[in-house]
Amino acid sequence: MKTIFKNIKGDRALWAVVALLALFSFLPVYSASSNLAYLYGDGSTLKFLIKHASHLFLGFAIIYGVHKMPYHYFRGLSLIMLPIVLFFLIYTLAQGGTIGGANASRWMRIPFVGFKFQTSTLASVVLMIYVARYLSRIKDKVVTFKATILPLWIPVFLVVGLILPANFSTAGIIFSMVLMLCFLGGYPWKYLLGIIGVGALSLTMFILAAKAFPNAFPNRVDTWVNRIDNFVSGEKSEANYQIERAKIAIASGGIVGVGAGKSVMKNLLPQSSSDFIYAIIVEEYGLVGALSLLFLYLLLLFRLVIVAHKADTIFGKLLAIGVGLPIVFQALINMAVAVELFPVTGQTLPLISSGGTSIWMTCLAIGIVLSVSAKREEIMEQEEKDENPLAVLSETL
């Protein structure tokens, strides 16, 4: 055990927050999976718990392996991975269809294995690394909008455009996070306003095209429009049905909740172990549990800012913010949906909701942030050795 802790580098508080979130996730996932066990299994929730544990185990293995890599390696890897990610997105969009009336083109099926992978989550991490790399290169340089179109905005619009037909919310989050990172990276704000205009125009044209050719993107645009309309008007729909059940669960929680595993709405709320798991948490652990979970995510945000502030290079600063901020942003959106502050988006609660792809890509992002933090620790240790060579000599002897 001492050897393991000795080999763990990076921000200790960040490690602790991630571990707490992962450990806590077992309780609501195990509780909410009883509905899945009844619908799709033999009534046993143990296999769902084991599956979630295996996802987290692999996720922490990813964190450990990635945080050992020097973060400047990701600069070059982003150039290699971006074309691969674009190929994955095209393949996913092409081979997807509908399963039971639901769109399945956000998942890539790996042949001969039967394994499904949500490619948009990997694309998000790779794109943020790529954008951080480019912004670090042009930092403190005079740039023109024309010069940034090909190396920066063409890849961004390709990735977002390939995700948009199947997953509007994820595409919107990625685009928003890229804009945020560009703003923080010193990209001229007047150019960002132009990009926002181009994005809005492109979205409008896509919606009009989808309306004109409904067979090209079955159910998707209508689903987006209906969700927004129903959110504004409050009319009854499948999405509002989920929200109403989530609100009942939240109202039932009170201050301290009904107790672990005693949720009633988990049997009536679709996606209770993933998209709407926050409502189940509030029902079982009350306002205390809800605020505690929110505090952990805000603490995660605080540590991300600390790591970015202490990073030794501009690329390290932008990298930590670029891959870390979407985790907190996604968590806040998930919570906002549960309390009807935001339309239904289908975004999971990072490190809490069940689902392998979401957990693994979140862990990949956290591992990258810890890699940035670990590099800072190495520099500080080297500075201490340089200032006190006698201590180094005594350790050697």
C-alpha cells in the first residue's frame, strides 16, 4: 500500500475528491439498478454493481497510467488522435440507426467483440487537447481570423458537426467549452463573436435541412424542438414525464432523505441510474446529500483552477482547464435538468452515473490534469534538491 501511495503523483486533494465521488457512486447506482434488474435481468442487482465496479476499476487504472505520462506528450498525441476521432465519428454516424425507436448513432459498435463505445466523449477530450495546443502556440502573438480558420476552427466545426445529428446536447457543450477555452487562452473576443454567429447560422441551416429531408435524421430535430418547447410551455410529454418524476423524488427527500436504497421513484423514473441519478440521490439522502455532492464538484473545480494556476507552461494551464472544466460543467447541467432548470439533455453525472464510456473518458481527463500537476511537483522537488545538495547526498548514502 505504501508503494502505491508513493507512486501516486499530482494534486492529492484532486485524487481525494475523485475517490470520494467514485466511492459514493456505489450506493445510488446499486439502489437505482434494481429497476434495471427487474426490466432487463433476472432480478439480481449484484451483476450491475459488479459491472459498475469494473468500470471504475478500469477508470482508475486509466487515471494512474495517464498521470504517469509527461503532459507535453499529449500535444503531439492530439495531432495523431484527431484524424482517428474524426474517422470514428463518421463511422459511428454512418452505422448508427434506431433501436426500439431510439437513435443509436451516438455509439460505435466494435466488430467481432460486441462492445459499444460512445465516440463523442473521446472526441471531446481529444479536441480540447488540440485546441489547448493551438492556443498555446499563438499565445502573445498577433493573429488574424483568416489564419486561424484552417488550423483551429475547421477541426472544431468538423467534430461538432459530426456529433450534432445524433447528440445535440454534447455538441453544444463541446462548442461552448471550446469558446470558453479560447476566451481564457486570449483568443480575440471579436473573432469569437463571429464564430458564435457562424455556429448559430450553421445550426439554423442544419435544422432547416433536417426539416426538409426528415428521413436523413429521423426523430432527432423533432426531439430537440419538442424538448425545448415542452420545457418552456410545460406541456405533457415523455421528457416532462421524466422531469415530473424527478421532481417528486426530490420533493420526497426532504432534509436528510428517505434513506439509502429506499427510493420509490427509482422504479418509475427512466434512466434512474444514469441521466436522472441525481434525483434518486436527493430522494435517498435529502438536501444534505445534494449539497454535499454539489460541494464535491465545486471542490473539484477549485482544484482544477489551482492546478492550472501552478502549471509551468501555457499549454499546461490551458490543458488542465480544457479537459477538466467540461467535467464540472456536465455535472452542473445534469443537476440542473433534475431540478427543471434546464431541458432534458441526456448528460450523465460524471463519476456517479453508471456507464463505462462516460466513466473512462472522465478518468482520462482527470489523469491528464494530474499529469500537469505531477510535472509541477517534479520541478519543485528538483529545485529543493538543487538548493540542498547535502540532503541528496545523504539519501544516496
